[in-house]
Amino acid sequence: MARKLVCAAVVSLALQIIGAARVLCPNDPNCVCGGTLAIELNCNIDGRTVKINLLPDTYMNIKCENATSLDYSKMPKCANQMSSFKSVSFKDCPLPTSSFKDVLTNMGVSKTMALIFQNGKKLSGYFDRKHFSGLQDLTKLLLSINGITHLPDNLFTDINKLTWLNIRSNTINLSEELFKPLERLETLEISHNHMTNISSNLFSHLSYLRKLSLWQSNVTWFSKDLFTGVDVLEELDLSSNGLNELPSSIFKPLRKLKKLTLFSNKFSALPRNLFKHNEELETVVILNNDAKLKNLPKFLFGGLMNLKEIYIQKSGLESLPYDVFADSAKVTNISLAYNDIETLPESIFNDQINLLELDLSHNNLNSLEPKIFSSLVRLERLHLNHNKLVKISGATFSSLLSLMYLNMEHNSLKTISSYLFSNNRQKMIISLAHNKLNFESKEQTNYSTSNKTSPFVHTYNLKLLNLSHNEFKFSFEDWWTNGHDNLDISYNHIRYLWPEENLNKSYRDVIKKRLNKLWVAENPLYCQCWNYLFIDFLMEDARTEIYDKSDIGCPLWARRACYSRYKIIMSVIVAVVSFYLLVIIGFLVYRNNLMSPITRIIKEKYFSYMTYWHYKKYLGLMIVHDKQDSGFVYEEFLPALKTYSESPIGKNLVTIPTNKDKIKNKIKRRNKDKSYIVVFSPNYLRAQFSDVSIINILSVMKEAKNTVYVFADIGPDDSIYAFLKEQRDLRNSVVWNEPQLWEKFSKLVDLKKIGHLVEDYKNLKHAFDAKLSDYTETQSVMLPGKDDTFLNEFATDALSGHFFHNGNNGIYYQFK
Ligand SMILES: *[C@@H]1O[C@H](CO)[C@@H](O)[C@H](O)[C@H]1NC(C)=O
Ligand SMILES: *[C@@H]1O[C@H](CO)[C@@H](O)[C@H](O)[C@H]1NC(C)=O
Ligand SMILES: *[C@@H]1O[C@H](CO)[C@@H](O)[C@H](O)[C@H]1NC(C)=O
Ligand SMILES: *[C@@H]1O[C@H](CO)[C@@H](O)[C@H](O)[C@H]1NC(C)=O
Ligand SMILES: *[C@@H]1O[C@H](CO)[C@@H](O)[C@H](O)[C@H]1NC(C)=O
Ligand SMILES: *[C@@H]1O[C@H](CO)[C@@H](O)[C@H](O)[C@H]1NC(C)=O
Ligand SMILES: *[C@@H]1O[C@H](CO)[C@@H](O)[C@H](O)[C@H]1NC(C)=O
Ligand SMILES: *[C@@H]1O[C@H](CO)[C@@H](O)[C@H](O)[C@H]1NC(C)=O
Ligand SMILES: *[C@@H]1O[C@H](CO)[C@@H](O)[C@H](O)[C@H]1NC(C)=O
């Protein structure tokens, strides 16, 4: 609705203007009329091109091209009825021979408030009082001219209602009398002039003058009375003059002065008490001083209750007195930028409790006094960039409760010694770009890298934290967790975005609010899933916009692999787990079927050992021989032994076919109560001692306890065997078939034990019966399980009474 109204209004306005143009377009033979929004006339007056551009009742601009002279009487009548304009301007047109009043009347202008006459070329002719006669209503006049050296003293006599006068000319000599008629003048601008010596009374009659600009007028010297009588002046601009000194009382008459501008002068010093009487002073601008100002007088800006803004830039200041701003409590903006200040007194800003902006950038500050900002509780913007600060203590900023913007770029900061901005609740912008920070220094005790916290650990909700162009190698947790909007960590040496280097997704829990924007360019970010996953986490749901993440120098597939790697790992884990589940289930289901073969194997092993042990223990005598010698043992040796000992010896006598390793172990475990008969033949020698030196064999034989070696020449001839037989120890060996073999043998073997040898299971019973009385001590013996018919029989019918039965796995027999 509102839109339609606006459209309608615009259309009707355009129609009116076009209508007006049609109506008003002058019918002049010299001119072509055109234009849409304003009337444009292109006229040719005696071969000179004149362009007129006008909006009725508002403005008329007349531009002459290439006209050194012009017959103004031939100008078109632009307004049908006489009308008044706000302003009329002539550009590059020659001076009229008649008055401007006649020229304007001729063109249909009854009245104008402002007249602008500009000519950049060398103007011929002279201004004269008659030019301005009849323009009583003129309030603004701008003369911007070249080539006129003199303005007559009475020039402005007829335009004494002027409030605004601007004279721009590089060649005019201004006389004392010139401004006398302009009693109502409020604004006077004289610029681009050449007034090396201004006479002291030039402005003395301008008692309404509020604004005076002597911008670029080449004034190099002022009389101290220059402003006498200019009582209400509010703004003074003395810029771009060659001023190198000011009389100390020059501003004394200016009790109302509010703004003083002093660009581009050459002050090497300012006088003391320069502003002592300017109690209304609000703004002082001293910029671009061509000489080195070095210092300011004590209390220069002191005691000025209305002073708000002070700019002293590019003026070569090196130091400032401690009281330069004292007692000026309303100051809101101070800039001392682009000077050569190295230190500032601690109390310099003590009274600036209303300061909003302080710019100390582009100086040589190398340290800041800890309490220098302690009064600035309202400060919003602080510029400390481009200095030489190395260290900053968090306490320096602790009073800046209102700070919104801190710029410390381009310093040499290495150390920030404690927590910054713990008290601040603003959404601050902090830039520490272009420093040497890494937050790893040992001095920095109040935060730690192991702890993954930076000096910003208690600084929350920043609008921007700019840490680009520093020397960070690690990132810090609080950068991500403290709710900042934007973070710039580009141009550092950071390899991992999230401080944890392992694949720990704790950030998901800790990062409540994600950044809006992140700059990471020019970091050697590792091409690792760790970084990708973190970046993807930030970018989830388009929460964080990341600039230059392409910097992670990773091929695309690497990223894909990140995700597939997890898939692979997960699938492997799933596969392994399922396999084990299957095995367990299978085991549970088929347990019984599986058990029997397994237990059988276990039992066999177990029982064979037990059986051996039992017999060994029970029988007390064992015959050790090589397998190949079995024939000899059963057919010759045992029968002979049996015959000799008259004991029940037979084929079931426990004999142990040698099996290299087993025998070695068993011989080692010999029980000293047991006796052994070793059938020592070339076969046995080869099988047992093929890799053993003769000396060792001899020592084994010598050390063997309760053992009788029976040397039997069975098997191939063997020189070592022959040697051993030759060297045998008579105390524990006999030779088969030697004379009186069994006599010798019986001296070596306790034949009582041979009595326990059994020939077969039937004889075992007799053996027990016969020898049971020999056992006085209690012995436990374990015999093989129930499948063994031999022992079952043995247990049940032969030895009941002496034994007890125990469980399924075996029968224990106890001798009493
Ligand atoms: C201006 O006038 C001079 C001679 O009077 C002529 O040479 C020149 O071309 C003119 N320039 C224009 C833009 O009319
Ligand atoms: C301007 O005035 C100064 C001294 O008042 C004089 O020396 C100089 O010649 C004058 N310049 C012109 C162009 O009249
Ligand atoms: C101002 O003075 C300097 C030398 O003092 C001169 O070079 C410059 O042209 C002067 N400017 C004007 C507008 O007269
Ligand atoms: C300026 O004028 C004052 C007096 O009017 C005179 O004393 C002084 O020497 C003059 N300075 C220059 C540079 O002309
Ligand atoms: C003074 O400082 C305030 C706060 O920073 C700022 O808004 C204002 O623009 C400054 N004034 C000027 C003239 O720069
Ligand atoms: C660490 O903080 C404590 C108190 O917060 C302070 O007293 C101490 O000076 C700080 N240490 C450094 C090195 O800034
Ligand atoms: C890390 O340091 C901060 C500040 O002293 C402390 O608040 C925080 O508990 C520390 N964290 C660990 C894990 O030590
Ligand atoms: C951080 O500071 C650097 C250096 O001034 C600048 O180039 C960069 O644009 C800043 N970053 C942001 C996000 O403003
Ligand atoms: C993940 O990191 C947190 C601290 O950031 C730690 O407490 C936790 O033990 C870590 N978890 C693993 C699995 O490493």
C-alpha cells in the first residue's frame, strides 16, 4: 500500500517536472532546450558555448566553455516570470561588464540567496563595487578566482547582509577595510591565499563571526591582536599555513571558541596556557605538523571543562607531561596516533572518566604503565596498534569495563601475563594480529598449554578474536568454547584445530555455541581425519563459515578415507565381535559333543603321565632303554633278571622306551628312592647322546644316582661306546655277559625293589599281597580311570579293603 503511494507520488512528481520543463523551457533562438528532471539549455552565444542547468526556484548553474568574453545581454530568459532562486553559480565565465543583478534580471532571476562565481582560468578584468550592487538579499557569496590581485575596499558595501563569505584566490591582497561592511558575517573562509602578513585589524569588525577559516593562506605570522573583537567565534581553522609559532595570548579573545583546527603547520612548540581562556573549547585538531613538536606544555589541555575531542596526530610528539589533560573530565576522544611517543606517564588519563575512544596507534610505545587506563571505565575503543609493545598485563585492561574494540595489531607482543577481560561483558572485538604470540612462554604462569587454556580463558562472547599472523603452534580450548562469534587464526603454525591431538570427540560436549566465521588460511594444518572431523563438526548445519579451509593440503580422497576408515574399523570390530559371539553360541550348543574329544585328549595326556608316575612311585625300579633294544630287554635281560632274582618278572614290567626329550627330563627328576637300570648300548648312546661330548657323557654317568648302567653291545660298532665301556665306572655299571654279572649287579641294585616288578596284572595281585607288609608309610596312588579293565578288576576283586574308590576320574588306592 505504502509502496503504491510512493510510486504514485514519484510518477506525479516526475510528470510535474516534465510539465514544468515544457512550460518553462525558454523559447530562445540561441538555445536548445532539453532535460528530464532539470532544464538543460545548450546555448551558442556568438560562437561561445554556454550550458545552463536549472531547477526552477532552486538553483541555476551557468557553465561557459571557452569564453574569455561574453555578451551577457544575449543570455536566454530562463524563467518566464521573474522568480527567485536559492543559488546561482557561474563557472568559468568572464566577469560581466554590468552588475550581476542586471545579468540575473535579464535571465528572469529576481532574487538569489547565494551567488557562486568560480573561474579557474586567469580572469581578466577587476571586481568592482557595481558588480554586487542591487543584491541586497544575498547571504552567501563564494568567489573562487585566479588572476585578480586586488579587491577594492568597498567591494562588499552593497551586500552587507552576507552571512557566509568564501574567498579562494591565490593572489588577492586583503585589506583591513574590505570586511568592514560585513557586520553580519558569520562564516568567513579565506583559502588558497597568499597572506604572509595579516594585519591585526582585519577581522575586528566581524562581531558575529562564528566560523573563520584561513585554510592554506600562507599566513606565517599573526599579530597577537588578530582576533580582538571577534568575540563569538566558535570555529577557527588555521590549517596549512606555514605557522611555526603562535603568540600565547592569540586565542584569548575567543571565549566562545569550540573548535580549533591546525593541520599542516610547522610548530616546533606551542606556548603555555594557549587555551587558558577558551573555556568553551570542545575540539582541538593538530594534524600533520611539519616540524617535530616533541612535547606539549604542561596542562595544555587542562582545566577545560567542555573539551571533548583532542587529536594530535603526525606531529612528532615524543613525550607528554603527566597533567596535559588534567581536570578535563568531559574528554571523549583522544588521538595521539602517528607520533613518536615511547612512554606515557601513568597518570596522564587519570581524569578522563568519560573517555570513549583512545588512539595511541603508530607510536613507539614499548610498555604501558599498569594503571595507565585505570580511570577509563567508559572507554569503548582502544587503539594500540603499530607500537613496540612486548608484554601486556591483563591488569592493564582490567578497568576497561566498557571496552568494545581493542586493536593491538603490529606490536611485538610475546607475553600476556594474566587473564584478560575477565570482567568485561561486552561483545568485544580484539585484534592481536601481527604479533609474536604463542602463549607458551614459561613466564606466563597463569595459563598453561598443558591445560589447553589461553589468557582468554575468562573472556567470553567476543565478536571477533583476531590472532592472525602470530606464532601459535597449538590451538587453545577456550578459543572454541567461550562462545565467540568470529575467530581469525590464519597465518600461524597451527597443525591441529582442536588442541587434543587424539581422536577424542570431547569437543562435542564442550563447544556449546559454534563460531559464525573462522579464518584458518596459511596454517600447516595436518591432513588428518582429526582436523577434518573437527571442521565438519564446526560446519554442521552451516553453523560456522570457514574461510580458506582448502589450506588443509589434503587430496579429496583423504577426506573420504577418513570416513571410510571409520567404516572399516567399525566393520572389523563388528566382524570380530560377531565371530566371537558365534563361537560362544556354537560352544554352548555343541558343548557336549565337543567335550568328549577334548576331554579325551586331556585325559589321555593326564593319565599317561599319572600312570607313569604311579608305576614309577610304586615299582621303585625302572628300566631305561632304547626302543631298538626292546628285544634284548624283554627276551634276554628281563628273563635273566627274573631268573636271577626269583621274582615275578614278565612282559608287563613297566619299561620305558626312550624318547629323547622325555627321558632327559625324567632322568633329571629322578627320585632318589627309585632305582634305574639303564641299558647302555650303542643304540642308546646314539639316541641320547649324539650331540653330547664324551666328557659330558662321562660326567652324566658319574653323577647319576641310584642308577646301574648295563653296557650291552647291541647295534653297530661305535668307538665312543667302546671308549665309554672301557672307561666305565665300576661303582655303577656292569657289562652284559661278563662273569659274575648278577653278583656285581645285586651289589649295585636294591633287589627288594625289583620284587615289586610285575609280570602281568594277575601277578600284580600277588605282588601286592606279598609285599604289602613292606609298606609302613601311607601312600596315595592314582590309577587310570574306569575304562581300564585291568585296573578295575584289580581294584574291585583283588585289593578291596585296602583301597577306596573316588569319583569317576580315577580310583585312589590307599595303603595302610
Ligand atoms: C577554445 O577556443 C580556442 C580558440 O579560441 C580553440 O582553439 C579551442 O578549440 C576551443 N576549445 C573548445 C573546447 O571549444
Ligand atoms: C600585497 O601586499 C603586500 C604588502 O602589503 C605587497 O608587498 C604586495 O606587493 C601586494 N601584492 C600585490 C599583488 O599587490
Ligand atoms: C605558500 O607559500 C609557499 C612558499 O612559502 C609557496 O610555495 C606556495 O605557492 C604558497 N601558496 C600560495 C597559495 O600562495
Ligand atoms: C607583518 O606586519 C607587522 C606589522 O603590521 C610587521 O611588524 C611585521 O614585520 C610584518 N611581517 C612580515 C613578515 O611582513
Ligand atoms: C569518538 O568516540 C566515539 C566512541 O568510539 C565514536 O563513536 C565517535 O565517532 C568518536 N568521535 C569522532 C569525532 O571520531
Ligand atoms: C597470576 O594471577 C594472580 C592472581 O590472579 C596474580 O597475582 C599474579 O600476578 C599472576 N601472575 C602473572 C605472572 O601474571
Ligand atoms: C586450567 O586453568 C584454569 C585457570 O587457572 C582453571 O580454571 C582450570 O581449572 C584449569 N584446568 C585444568 C584441567 O587444570
Ligand atoms: C585480522 O587482522 C588482519 C591483520 O590486520 C586482517 O588482515 C584480517 O582481515 C583480520 N581478520 C578479520 C576477520 O577481520
Ligand atoms: C577426552 O578428553 C577429555 C579432556 O579433554 C578427557 O577427560 C578424556 O579422558 C578424553 N577421552 C579419551 C577417550 O581420550
